[in-house]
Amino acid sequence: MIEEISFKNVLSFKDEVTFSFEATDDSTFESSHVVMMPNGTRLLRLGVVYGANASGKSNLLYAIDWLREFMLHEPQNIDSSTGFEPFMLDKDTPELPSEYSMKFWIDGVRYWYQLHVTDKHVLFEKLSFYKTTQPIKIFERKYEDGQLVLNFNPAVQKIGQEELKVVNIYCLPNKSLFAARGNVNIKMEHVDIVREWVLDKFMQIIRPGTKLTGYGEDKINEDADFKKYLLDFMHIADFNITALENGYVERKLTKQVQQKLLEENDMPPELKEMIQTQGVIPKPVVFFEHTVENERGQERYELNMEQQSRGTKRVMGLEAAIYDVVKNNAFLCIDEIESSLHPDLLESILQGFISIYGESQLLVTTHNSGLLDTIDDLIRKDNVWFVEKRKDGSTDLYSLVEFNGLNKIPRFERAYRSGRFGALPNIKD
């Protein structure tokens, strides 16, 4: 689980900001929203971010996703970009590095990852872990005299000089050690634990335009438990969908596509034979049974995926992603989660996530201010964050719990829309 992530000079974030999942001493929904770590730290499972258009909501999630991407990315060569973009609305910041700090927990162990990076190369990278209140270094990379110097803590990671040379060969200056680690056959216990966590539990961001239909279809075909999970949700949300039928149809392939697929070494023999002899490939499909009532009574109709509404497709994809988050105790960012969804449906999705207890975490942005009136009914005060654009074009990030007198506010949506918490569009007459 992520405890906190800080960064500066990234996208619209000029000065350092920190998003924290650490819970306040509020006991509201303690059993479903809060997870206790071994040292007593209480971590939240949900973060909800508000702000005006172009204020930096999406950039907050993109900045977090950039870190995930960099930790796994294999650059084509030494000249490839690291992918990071500094704050550009200042004459000094484009020449300064982007800086990150992330504290997170894996199987009860607290880790701390630090990174300073430019568009071209890493200046500093360090991983530490905690046994007490003080961090213990695992590895560190520093940019000294025009090159990166890598060293490991011998008390934590024993590695010989020859092995270190091999690691350095693959650890290009525009590459994370975690990405380089995949190229070497050397035991690195803590590095491997963190790398596997990023691979398996730090999920790729979902944006408003992310196509999730295929993802949802595949999940229905592959996982009977998800199929039941989705059907139950659609029943509760009153979609009139009473059954899901999945299977495969034959998709005709062009000669060019056939040749490309046949060149893949890991293709199953039976699939290869189907392509060679019939020129087709099985394509997963899902049919939705809709039950309606009319003058003839109750009737059932089967519709395919293309005949479903945009909202139904969006829900199916989102629920597939959230199902994986919960199942794997993973972390996921969703930008503008309410896209194509009715406000009540958004509340149902969040309720479904929170109701399945575990160490999964969601960080979402939204314009749905009505969700604020579910504070103390569905979400907690410390779940809510705001972003606001400053006069210099940079983004400020702050939590609802930084404001005084919250217990005296009867309706949080009205307070937000009246400007009590900022983070609103400045619409001039």
C-alpha cells in the first residue's frame, strides 16, 4: 500500500506537493476504509480529488503514473528520453530535475524510494527500507563526475565487484535500476520484492479515453467469478441485465495479419493450425440478456456488446479493473471516474470497492461535487483532496482536513460550490 508520494517540478507541479493516504484519527468507517500497518500507521484505501478544469487534477495522476512507467521502462538506447517533463512556465525549472519520494508498504515492510531525474538521465536514485524509525539503505545511485555511481549496502545486499560491473552495464543513465534488474541473473531480494510490487500491484492509470471494453470482455471470458461479480453489480444498479453469456466467434484474418501471427513463437499449435487452414482466429464475445416487461408480460432479449450503451461498456470495464485491484490488493488511479456514469452509479461503484475489505487502494479525480454530500455516509473527510491553480500557473494540492470547522458544515457540496475550499473555476462575467 502507498503511504505517501511527493514530487516537485513535474508537469504543473512547480513546488513540492505530497499526497498522503495516512488516515486522521477519525474512526468513521474504520473497518472498511482503513488498514493498520505493523507500526501502527493507518492507511486509507480511497482518495478523491476535486479541482477546476486545467487546474492539475489529471496531472496529479499522470505524475504518479510516470513514476510507475519509469521504474519499468526499457529505453531503446542511451539517447532515449526518460519521459519526465518539468514545470515549463518558469525560466529556471526546465533546467532543474524532477524529484520524487514515495513511501509504501509490501507485506508489512515499509519502503522508501527516491528519484531525481531529468529528461535525459537519472541524477539520484535510492531505495531504503525500515526496521525501526530510521531508514536503512538498500542501494543508491548518484551522478558524480559525469557518470552514475551505483552502490549497495553490504549489510543488506551482498554483491561482488564482478556482479556490480554486470549490473552497471545494463543500468543506463536514463534507466531505473528496477528496469535494469530484469536483464541480470543476480539475487537482489529487496529490489526484486519492490519490482514485483510495481509489476503486479501498481496498475496503469485509467483515463477518460482509455478503451476498457476489450479488457472487460476478456475478463468475463477468463474469470467466472468476475462474471458473477459483474452480474450482481448490474442487478443492484438496475441495468435490466439478467444474464451474461460469453463465448467465441471466428474472426477472418487478412493474409498480412495471418503471416504476422504465424511468426509468433509462443502461439499454441491448435491456434496456429486454425490460422493456417481456415484463415480465422477465435474472438471472445459477450452477450447481454435484457429482461423487460410489456403488454405480453416478461420477455428476454439477447444483445451483443455493440448494442450496449456507452455507460454499460464503461461500467463493465471499470468494474473489471476494480475487481483486479481488489483481488490483487493493488493500487489504481482513475482520471474522471464519473465519465459516462450517473452520479448514483458512481456512488455504487465506490461503495462496492469499499465493501470488499483488503489492502487495495483507489485514487480518483472527479467533477461530481454531489459525492461530497456522502461524507460520513460513504466516504470520509480525509478521503477528499483539492487541486488549485496558482497565479504563476503551478498547481497546489491540499486536503479537506486542513480546513477548520468541518464538523459544523451541514452540506459539503454547498460549501465547496460556494468557494469555501477553493478549487473552483474562476468564471468571470
